[in-house]
Amino acid sequence: MVQINFALKEVNCKIVFYGPGMSGKTTNLEIVHQKAPEENKGELTSISTDGDRTLFFDFMPLDLGNVAGMRTKFQLYTVPGQVYYNSTRKLVLQGVDGVIFVADSDGDKMAENIESYENLIENLNEYGKDVRELPHVIQYNKRDHPNALPVEELDKQMNKFGVPTFEAVAVTGEGVFPTLKVLAGMVLESIDRMDNRRGAGGGAAPARPAADAPPPAAPAAGGGAPAAAPRAAAPAAPAARPAGGAPRAAAAAPAQGGRRAPASRRRPAGAPPAQGRHAAAAASAGKKGGGAMLAVMLTVFLAVAVAGVVFFVMNNQG
């Protein structure tokens, strides 16, 4: 998945070229390596057979430089097209952020295209990924082939999820960078969608009432109306009956030390003290403010990153 390292100010994305054997996956990667500036590309690593067919995988790091203050890097991989290397295909797909499916436009290769695309869906399912949610595009390569099917027919048989498609002749470089540009933009947009989903489900926890709230004032001696839900307290000693058996005054004065707090300083039972309420409100506001700031930062990064991808691709299409 997309890796964002704020400490190192780096963003790393993994893109995989997938498709049947000899469809042009390695050729796409070779064209990107040829046309990318030296300072932006790493070494192209390829493990091939004598017949120039990919045996394990091809790999090339592509550095777009600083985008919105973050160093943006794409790791580009291809997979072997042969069916008996499926374990390697699955291994290369681990942690993928976007897929370019390279289909052969030759009508005789349609069965292989469909089989490879279904294999992609199965391997992604084993990692718990849904191809409909993963950024991916389809490239119809070898459009110069005399037996190339019309794009409408290819779409009808291949593009069951309505993803973006591109015509290409990879050996000449035609269509290679437009394909990569659109997928790179889709991958960067997925960063913003993931952050929005985290923000929607990451609300601040409700503040708990303070545990050290003092008990409400004890009722006055003489049976006056008590405050709401008072805590248990020792009963006040009954007032001494005056000599001669005269009844007590109906409104006896409260015992010494048992004065009620002035009305302006009373508060409902169970309510947190003012200091606790202020601290809870400040903490909640701080969490919301921090989340909003992160969302703004990622949105700004996304916008500038997409612009950076477009600028890089347009400068290297020639």
C-alpha cells in the first residue's frame, strides 16, 4: 500500500505491469527507463531467459523529486506472463498500489488476455483486495498489428469494470507515458480517499465526567428540602428542646459549620467541575483541529503531486 513517511518526507507507491506473456509489459518499462531523466530513474533490473522473456520480474524505481515538500517515488514492477510462474506473479502483487494491465490487441491472443485478467482478480482476492477498488487501467498494446481487434471489441470482452483504457505501440513509445500518467494520478487520489475514510470514522471520544467532583451540600437541620441526589452523610443532631416542652422553631438555624453554599456557586449533582469541562472541550477541539490540519496537508499534497506527475510525463514524452 501507499507508504507515507512524514519523518523522512517521502511517499512510496508500487505500480505493477500485469498481462499475458509477450504482451509488452517489459517493453513499457524499458521505454520509461529510456526517456526518464538520469537523475529521476534508478537502475532497471531484469531477470530474463535466453528468449528475452521475463523469468522472475523487472524492477525500476522512478523518482519524481520533491512534490509539495514530499519526495515522491514510484516503484515499477512487471510480472512474468507465463501461467506456470503464477507464484511469482502473486509475490510481486503484494502491497501493490496500482496495476497497468497490458493486453495484446491481436485477436488470436484474446483468450490469453482474459485468462490473465481473471488471474489478476484471483491473486488480488488472496490478499483481500478487490480489483474494483484498486486503481488500475488497461493498455491495448500492439495497435499496429495487422490482426488487431477494434477497441470496441476489446472493451466488450476485457473492460468489465469500465476502467480507463489506452491504445499503445510500446516498441515506439506510443501510449506508454499517457498510461502511466493517468494511473499515477489515480494512485495519488487514493491517498486522499483513504484519509477521508479515516477521518469519517475517527471522531473524538466523548469526554468522561470528572471522577473527583465534590459531593453536593448536606441538607440543613430541621428537615428543609434537600439538594438533588445528595450523598449519604451523618444525620445532624436534633436541636435541644427548650425548657417547658416548647416546640422547636419550624425553621431552625443550620448547625455550625453546615452552611449552604451561596446560590450563585451551586451546581447540579453529577456535573463535572468547570475545570474538567474546559479541559475536555479543549482536548476535543485539539483533536478535531489536528485532523482537519492533516486533511488539508494531504489534500494540498495530492493536488501538487498530480500536477508534478503531469509535468514530469509531459517533459519526457518526447
